[in-house]
Amino acid sequence: MHPRARAHSIAIWCAEDRLATWHAWMPLALSRWMRDQGSTPTGVAAKTPAPPRVEPKLVSCANPIDANEALAASMGISGTPALVSEDGRVLPGAASAEAIDQWLGAK
């Protein structure tokens, strides 16, 4: 996990407007940028800079982060993205639409 992922998760959960804070931190434009740049796991430099993120105000409140992390650990999930099927199968990591369709069809 990213070193600040926990703090960011708590800050977004505790924000007055969670949705707006999430959108500012992880703008839709960022995912479009990654797609358009052909992002690779090798970290090849992008053609253009990514859109800016707005750092969430680091605050704390009662939150479900510990419980979510415990649940994920109990299911063998150690990162994101991860998909969990109705029958409990886990598909870790990013996958193509084709791979997800195939996985959903498997039993």
C-alpha cells in the first residue's frame, strides 16, 4: 500500500463532503490520463503531465478503515483493485474487461 493511503482514506472518510473530497483527490481525469498515456508497470515517462490532485485535509474521526483492512486481510486481499465474487472468489489486481468477463463466468 502507498505509505499515505491509510491517512488519505481516513481524511476522505472524515471530510465534510466525502464525494467532493474523493473527486478532488482521484479525479476522473487522472484515469483518462493514465489510459491515454498507455501507463505501464515499468514506469515509462508519460507524454504529458497528469492532472493535479488536491491533497485532502488530514483529519480524523470515527471511521471503518481498521475494520475494512481486517476484512480484506481475512479474505487474502492485500491491495487494490480487487474484485470479490458472490461465491467468495477474489481477483486481485487490475484486469482487462475481457479477463473480468472470463473470471465472472468461471465457477
